[in-house]
Amino acid sequence: MEVSTFFKKIFSSYLLGNIFAMVAVVAVAAIGVSYGLDLYTRHGEKIAIPDVKHKSFADAEHILEKAGLEVVVSDSGYVKSLPPDCILEQTPAAGTIVKSGHVVYLVINSDTPMLTLPDIIDNSSYRSARAKLISMGFKVGEPMYVNGERDWVYGVMCNGKSLSNGQKVSVDDILIIQVGDGMRDANDSVVLDDSYYRYYDDSDPRDSSYINNGEIDHGSSSGAGNKGSSSSNGGTDEFKEIYVPDE
């Protein structure tokens, strides 16, 4: 193939048209991706979080949702001077620049003080747990006894529901401590060690009163004629007298 023919084929209108078409497709795709990312990430969008602290929850929710933000109640607290259902804290703080759809976490004021249950379940005696709860401001009722080690705390109940360590509880609620009664649970296994005792059948003149640390001979007839022995009627036990010579 001659060189002139080769260059004519390279720079033919058909080949150049395909090249320009591919470049155009790539350019359009790049522009579309860039625009789509801006749209997806809300590039350039700025929303200042409104200040809803000390507002009622209903008002705060309305204000935040109107600004394009989502609301989640993350916790509750208690401030006596503020009305119930009042916003105590908000995260992020007021004035923070975010995009629409951002979640704002609120802490609301409860009707009564809420306290955190300390780590007493399966970790404390009844006396210690009761003293700790009362000192923290909890109301403690009569204990509920359950199978288990005596005076060990196995659980805490409130309004018929079991609580867990770290759970928030109202100070107006009465806590019932589940305490071990010292009785063996039906599922516990019992192992008897009878190696201390030796047992004999009926044919042996000795019975189960024979213990490792001594032997009692119950009325053996063969010992009646032994020297220095004494007997009595009625099957009384016989004992051998041991004479120690004087030195």
C-alpha cells in the first residue's frame, strides 16, 4: 500500500466522523455525571439549622421540617423550671450549615426526672444495691425473692417489666429488686460424695455405722468370751478394753 493511499484512508470523512462521534458521547457522559453528582449531593445547597431550643416539641418539629430537615428525639432529661415536652438540646447546634434532609437530634424535657439505673444487676448484693438506689433518688419497694444465691441481685423490675443496667427510669416509679432466696434451683445438679462412708451388706456383722475415722462393733457374739470384755443384754454395743502396762 502506498503512503498516499494510507493517509487518504486515515483522514477519510467516515473515520473522522466516527472519532468526532465518540468524543461527543464521552463529553455528554461527563457532563451528565457531573450534573447528576451535583444533584444527588445537593452541591451548593446551604441550610442554616434554626434555633429550636426551649421551644415545644410540636413547634420545633414544624420549624425544622419546614426548613427541609428531619427530626429525631434522641433522649430525654428533666429541668424543673422548664415545661414538659420542651427542647433542652439540639444537635447539630443552631446556625450550623447543612444540606436538606439532614437529621437534627433533639433532647426533650420529661414530665418527671429520669435517672439511669446503675450497674447492680448480677453485680451486687441486695443491701448494697438498695442503699445505692435510695441514695440516687430512686424509690425501692419490697424485694422479690427468686431461686439463687442468698441476697444476690438477679434483676430489677419496674411496672411489671424487667430493666437492664443503664436504662432510664422515672424517679416516681417504684423499683422491685429480684433477690436470691438461697434455695437451690430445680435445674441445678446435686453431687453427693459418699467416699467418707463405707457400707456393708447384711451378712457383715458391721453395718453402715462403720466410719473411716473409727469402728463400732455392734453386738458381735464372738467377742463375748474375750478377756477384759463386758456385755449386757439387749444388743448393747461391746467395747474392748486396752490395758497399758505400767512403766
